[in-house]
Amino acid sequence: MSAATPNAEVEVRRSKRRRRTVSAYRDGDRIIVMIPASLSRAEEAEWVSTMVARLEKSERRRRPSDDDLLHRARTLNDRYLGGLAVPESVRWATNQNARWGSCTPGDRAIRVSDRLQGMPGWVVDYVLVHELAHLLEVGHDEKFWGWVAQYPHAERARGYLLGWSAAAQVDPPQSEQAEEPSDSDPVD
């Protein structure tokens, strides 16, 4: 059975082996909902609605909008940078394949690579804090890294991005390869 939602086509797959569990996942533009064959049509409709809502909610959390990013950056600024690095705009960028983020201090604009979508929130937060720190210190000197270090997951996130780059067989930016932050920036 297929049904259409405003966001995607839904395909329901019944399984005789499946007894109690219901699951859902995205396959391209479709949402696949796996249910036990024993469910009634009414139970199926209820579970499809529930599982599509759960999946879409989960996807929204992992892929925040530009407005969500701006709100998150402002929250991180207040929490870790004392409210001193207020961005004017924060948005996802599709053309950043060699860096995780970039910042233009003159217009207070931050761009974050869309490759970060779906990564853990604390990794995206690190990139945002890194770019926010550029609103306070343009270069990558000791003062800059001092601001970045205010974020408690900074080193863990740097390691995550380095590991992701290695697993994807993508050369990380130069400073991701260094043991200590260097003049060459890991993020931008």
C-alpha cells in the first residue's frame, strides 16, 4: 500500500515475520514503514501516521533550517562567548567542499557546509562556535583558539571531523591534520 504525505510518498511493507515492531526509514524520496502483517487497516493507518511524524521530526532535528542555525549560533554565542559575537546571518552552504564553515566578519555572515547536516549537534555547534570566534578574532592566533576552547566539546568535535574526513577519504583542511590548532584553520 502507498499513501502520499505532503512531504513524501509513503510505502507500507507488511511482514509475516515481524510480530510487534514497527519501523520507518527514508529511501530516496519515499518513506518506508515496516509493520507486522497481522495489523488491521486501522492500526496500519495509525502506525503510518505516527512513524512518518517521528521520522520527519528526527530529520528536522538533524537538518535544521537556516533560521534554526541562526538561533543556535546566537544561543552558543551567549553561552560560550559572552554575547560578544552576534552574527547577522547564518546559513547552510552547498558550495563548501573544502571547509566546514566560513565567516565574513565585515557583514557578520556565517556559512556552514551542508555536509554537516546529519552530523551530531555538538559537531555542528563546534563549527558554529569556531565561526563565531572569527567575529571576535579574524585570524587563528592564540586569542582566537582561546575563544574556541570555551566550547567544551571543541577537541572532541575536531577529532570527529578529522575521523569523518579520513573515513570519507577526503583530505581534511590542513589544520585538522595538526595536533594543535595552527595558522591553517580546520573549519574555514
